[in-house]
Amino acid sequence: MRALVSKFLRKRGRFVSFYSLLTLVLILSTFSFHSKEVFASESLRGIALKEPTHIFESKSVESKSLKSYAKGVILQYQPEDANWYKAVVYLDGKPRKGYIYKNDVETSMKNQANLKGVALKKPTKIYKNASTQSTYWKSYPEGSILHYRTFSKNWYEATVYISGKARTGYVHKSHVEDAVNKQENLRGIGKINPTKVYKNASTSSGAWKSYEEGTVLQYRTFSKNWYEATVYVSGKARTGYIYKGDIEEALSVQTSLNGRALKQPTLVYSKASRNSMPLKSFGKHVNLKFKSFSDNWYEATVIIKGKPRTGYIHVDDVTTKDIVKVTNYNYSFEHMVNTQMKGKPKSDGAGLIPATRQEVEYYANPSNFPKGTIGYYQFLVLSEPVGLNAKEVNEKVLNQNGSLKGQAQAFIDAGREFGINEAYLIAHALHETGNGNSILANGVPVDKNGKVTRDENGNIAKTSRTYKVVYNMYGYGAYDSCPIDCGAEYAFKQGWFSKSASIIGGAGSIYNYIKRGQDTLYKMRWNPENPGYPQYATHVAWAELQTSKIAAIYNTLDNYTLVFDVPKFIAQPGPTEKPIRINFTRSLFSMPSLEGAHEFGDEPIELAPEEPSHPKEEVTPEEPSHPEVTPEEPSNPEEEVTPEEPSNPEEEVTPEEPSNPAGEVTPEEPANPEEEVTPEAPSNPEEEVTPEEPSNPEEEGTPEEPSNSEEAEEDSNTFPIGVYGVIHESINFRSSPSSKDDNNIIGKIPGESKLEIIDMNETWFKIQFDKKEGWVHREDVTLLNLIEVLNEGLHVYAEPYGEIVGELSDTLLAAVLDENDDIVRKDNWYQIYYNGKEAWICGAKDGQQSIKVK
């Protein structure tokens, strides 16, 4: 423009007329108009889509083409109208305005963003033009991480370097997988064996590192199908990629849960894989505490060699809901009622008012006590400990209950040792002691013969004759005619010289009755397995009357899982109306038979033909041989005897003892193991125990194992030689397998001692220590090398895959230990002692199908 004006002035000289200036203004105005029209202020870029793409002379595809471009060429143009863009092309060096049909181009984005992503093609090309038919600047292997910019709907723009020079190229959007804008740190489980961290985001690339199935890995979000991870190779950090299909992602928020074991045994694995080595095992229905982890796994903490270890439980192996079993009985409900009516059932606690048939039909009918009602608790399985929290029970249940205040741990320990529901024991004790306020519950002084000592005024008091103070929390022997003296003497004979001794010892006597199989209140009252005999009460409402205290306890607590056993009879009617006439003048919470009373009926009732008969002289193993007496008024209380101990305590079958392999550690240890809490651990980490272990392991039984035996019969023929274990805290060394009192303690074994185990029963190990033989509780010992053979005909080899030298079936073995007290292994092979020599067995593909490391 400046050159044009200068040329005009030179031609006209110094003097310019008015007409000359007017002419110049008109020329400039015309040029400016065309300039604005041709060089519009809004400029666009886009991709030529046609082959070729035309610049038309007018806004018609039928008009002349001023110029054409190959598919993929980047063009510049401006908006014209709804269907056309306008562009300037140069013909013979002169600008010409033309038009591009909108469907012939793909307009680029105005604001570009920097991105990165995964190359999906083999190879992935950076094209010179935005067309897969054009040539390309460069190509990259599948899985390469590329950097590029947004460009258009279907194309990204990228810069590559060719011979050191920057070149602009284009990559098709479908040829890459975009990375996320903001990465998040995650963790998850390797689902395949092995789970690889690849060098590039492609399963065809090499791997930086690989991990066993079930390993918990940490990584970051990256793209739709890939995670990004950092691994260390030869001490150097490397960025790698994990395929999403190989990972089960962990939950972002974990929740503490309480549940029950469903399998026998239920295993806690070292990794989140059934093919990994178990850290520990628990019996069916054992109460466990764990945390949510992923869709298929829970996370738990167990103690191995005194240290917390993170393990994993499959969600199919536990339940967080109440377990309801329905037991079907092969006879009619009418037959049940007919049989009960022969026993003269009562509608009052004193046994004076006969019950009507309508009353029996109502209270014996399970349909009248559906789930959600208080009466449903009569189906609660009393032989299943719940695993209550001692602190919670003390604060919410026992805090205002006299001598029972602070005794929650004793009830929990009793439940574990004898396999009894703790809430039932608490409810029973609350009833018998008047909520902890009875004289027997607060301690009664007695002399050396168990007789109550009194002062000169006849009041119960400590005197010079006082030998011990006894406690009776369940009212054993406390008859109506002789409640204090008889109850105290009974406690003296049992050695109940502390509150906890009374709670735990009394639970052992209750267990003698529950172990018959009458392990619900309903079964105690009606005994559907053998209706009519033995039954614990005559009052038709006896079972329901006791449920209110149990329900009240559970209503105050959190985080528990219960087991119910609901009976079902043939032709059982639905719910019926409650009878109006029923006498509740006397509560029958306590079980009469536990206080020396006779069971329902003086003799077994003769059953109808469809039931098997029971000889009149038949008695249950626990029945005392002396004449039976009523619970309220014993005819001769001085002859009262304690319930008979089982004749062969070793025949009691308890849930399987948890295995405890030494020192197996999962890859993802707790960040601060010292602060990690085990599923059932108390608040004091020095006493930290496994999910079902009591807080005082020196005195307690295993989680599942009820046992009140005073002696354990030795069976040295079946226990292998050379089995060892270790303890991590000082424990009592006993002359007999019982913790009922301290008279059998022969010494202390210091912590971190290695013991030789020479025998065992369901609850105790017989050991040799310091040249002495004695007994220690199994829960206090970590086994080092005991193996159980699960199958028949397991081959024994001289060497792995070598000569077969024998076979084993359903037996126990001692494994060979190395200098670190670890079992000698080669992959799935275990070295054992066989006929006095070292040999090998194979644990199958997962090491656990044919054997179990105890």
C-alpha cells in the first residue's frame, strides 16, 4: 500500500490537485474492501478429505476448480456460510478467492492440548499428511508411549525429528490409546502367573519384572487398558506397564468386617491366590475379623513367630452375614406334639399347672418365632463362640452389673475354651447372679472343708477359720432350701477361688450338656432329635423366656455374626396365635439339670411307632448315678455331685486346629507392622494374638476347641518323632493338660524357646523341655515342621522325581528343618523323615492338595 501511494505521488509531482487526491482515496478504498474480503480476520485449518479436494471458483461443486489438493493436506480457509468455506489460492502469483465445500474438509481445533498415549498398531506411523494413504515420517512399535497434540476429530498432530530437524506429522486417533490426564495411585492383585510389568504398553514387549499370581502390586492409572508402574532393576527405577486384564483392582476404601469361616479348614493365604502357601487355617464357623480388599479377597492379619503378617481370605470361604441352618426332621409336627403331651408339660415355672395342647403346639412350632423376633434367639447355636470384643462388652453390657463388671474377657475365654456362645454365658450369669449382685457372685468366705464362715452374730464374714473366698456365677448347687451354703460348697469343691475361675469352670460344666447336641435353647427344651427325652424343663415357654436377655446383649453390640439352627418338621403349620393362658410366675433361665435336677420325666417316654424306642435304663454319658432331684428342692443337697466328666475326653471332636507355617510373608507388608492389629487382637500389642486367640495365651484354649479334660491319653504310636515348635512369650509348663487351676504348674518356659513336641491332643501339646516332660497349650506354640498327609497313597521319594521308596496315607510327618528352622523345600517338594531316613514328598501343584503344613 505504501509503495502504491509513493508511486502515485512521484508521477504527479509536488503539487497534487483536489481531483488527484480524490482519485487516490477511491483507489485505496476499493483495495481495502477487497483486502478485507479476501484476507478475513478469522482463519481456520483443516484436513483435505477428498482425493483430490477442490477449491471451486464459485459456491457450487459444478463450478470450475481453481486448484486441488491431495487427501490429508492441511488447508487454511475462512467461514463463508452454512455449507461453504472461502479460501485464497494463488494462480500465476496472483491471489484468487475460491470456495471449499464443508464436507470436503475436517476442521482442526482452535486450542490444542498436549497429550500422550499408547501406540496400538504394529507399527504405529506418524504420517506426513493427515491420511493413512500418505507417506510417513516415522513409525514406532506397538506399546510405545507417544507424545502428541490434539488437532481434529480423527487426528492428532505430532512433532518428530528427522536427521535432527523437527517435522510436523499426524497420527490417527484410532492408532493410539490416550493416557489419563490425572494419574491416581492404586494397588491390586496379580491375577495370572506370572503377572508381568512390561517395558512398553504391549503384551508383546519385553518385561522389566514379573510377579507370582496373587502378589499385591502398586501402580498408577495410565490409559483405558494399561496401568503404569515403577520397578527397580539393578537399583535403577524403570517405568513399566501392567495390562489391566492381569490385575484385580483393590478397593479404594477398606472396611473392617466380622465374619464366620465357611470351609473346613478356612485358609488365610500368604498371597491373594488359592495357589499360594497358607499362613494359617481356621475351623468351620470360627469367628474371624478382616478387612475388605477386592471383589474376591479379604485382607487379614495373622501372627507368625510373634510378628504380624498380612494374609488374604477368599470371599467364598467366609460370610459376613448370620448363618442359618435348617434341620429337617423326618416326622410330622403332630407326632412331635403328641409325644410332648405324654410328658405332662407345664405352663408355669413351679410345675403345678398342666399345659394345654394348644400351648404346646404354639411354643414347639418354629414358625411362631421368625427371624427378627426376640424368640428367634432360641435357635441360636450355643456351641459357636461369636468372638465378642471384651472392651465393648465391658462398656456396653457389664458396666453396671456388680461383680460381673469387667469380666468380659473371662466369658470370652470360657467361650473359646469350651466352644460356647459367650452371650449365652453372660446372659446365664446375669440371671443367676441377679445382674452380678448375688452373695455367691460377690464372694463367700469358706473354711478348709468348704463350709461358710460366719461371725458371732451368724453373719457371713471372714474369720480366723476362713481359708478361701469362693465364687459361683452360674448358681450351681444353690438350691432354694440351701442357696448360699450349698452353692459355696459346690464352688469350693470345684476350686472356684476367683471370679474368672468360676466363669470359666462353670462354662465347662455347661458344656457337658451342650456337647450332647442339644446346643440351642429349642433343642434343650424340646429335643427334636429324640422328642420327649432328655429335655431340660417342663415349662412350655422355657426356651422363649431365656431369649430376651440374649437378644438384649446383642442389641447393644456391633460387629458379630451368629449361627442359627432352625428345625423343620413334616406338615409343620404356619404361624398361629399365642395362647392367652400361660403362667410366667417363675423365670426358668437357668437349666434345672445343671443344678442337679432331673430332666424331663422320671423315665424316658415311650415314643409312637414312627420313632425309635429308648430303653428305660438308658442314660446320657453325663447323667449322675445318684437319685435325681428337682431343681427347686433337692431331697439331699449334701449328696449333690458335680456333673460327670466325659469318660474319654480325647474323643471329643473339635474344629480343626489352625496351621501356623513359620514366617511366610506376603509381598505387601503393613506400612508399620508394629501398629498393625490382628483380627482378634487386644489393645495391648505385646499380647497381640491371632484372630481367634485370647489375650492371655498362657491360660487359654484354642478358638474352636472346647475341652474340660483333666488328663490326656497318650498315643505315642501315631505322633511322629522330631517335631518342633517355638514359643514367643513365657508360658506355664504343666504336668497335665488342664488350665482349670494352677496346681499342675511345674515351671515356666521362657519366651523364644524351641520345644520338642512328643504328643498332642485336641487342645494341648505334650513336650520335652529341659529334660522334663509336660504340657503346654497348643495356641501358645508355633509349629515348625509338622505335616499332615491328606490323601491316601501319597508316594515317598528318595529324591524329587526319583525312586519311590514308600507311600503314606492320612498320617502326620516331621519335616526336615534347615539351620534357620525353615522346612527344607524344592518348589512343591518337601523333605521329611521317613523310617528314620530323609526322603521327599510332593505337595501337588499348589503345595496343599495332598498335604497340609500344620
